Amino acid sequence: MKKFRQVIGFNLIEIALVVAIVGILIAIAVPGFTRARAQSHARACQENLQKIESAREHYGQDHSMAPDTAVKVTINDLVLGGYLKVTPTCPDGGIYVVGLEVGTNPTCSLGGEHVTRKK
């Protein structure tokens, strides 16, 4: 009678199957994570733009400026004047542009739909 040796471990087919399943799960999950990250950055950018707009409006009211007054207000003016606690930074590395007129919306240098504030 032959004695059968007990084989311990995995064979190539089992390992290939596990790798394929993990690959499929990653292919399903990664786009969702990247979309959630982009949406998070977009929300943070929109909130920063709203804070800048609100600070600029308070700046204009404190200095008795009409809504259509063309005046150069920078983010540094808003921070140094106490209208913003810190200089907001774009999560994607863009630069915020305050705008010349008090009534205009601030924008981000990266542009795009997710960073322009819509009223």
C-alpha cells in the first residue's frame, strides 16, 4: 500500500483565484474613493469661497462701500483686518482670487465647476 503524503499550502489555481477576486474588489472600490475625495475637496473649496465672500462683504460694509464699488481687496487685507482668522487654502493647491468689486463672487485659480460658487 502506498502512503499518501498530505500537501500543505495552496496550489497555483487557488492563489490565482484569490488574486482575481481581490483585483475585482479593488476595481469596484477605487473609483468610489476617488469620487468621494473629489467631492470632499469641492465642498471644502466652496466653503472657503463662501467664507471669503462673507468676509469681503463685511469689509465693504465696515468701510461704507457700495456693492458695485471697484476696490482691490486681497485675502491678506481680510486676514489682517480680522475678517478671516487664517488664510484659506485650496485643497487642490489653487489660489483664491477675491475679485475687484465688492459684489462679485470670489473664484479659485483652478477654475472648473466644483470651485466656482453659484448663487
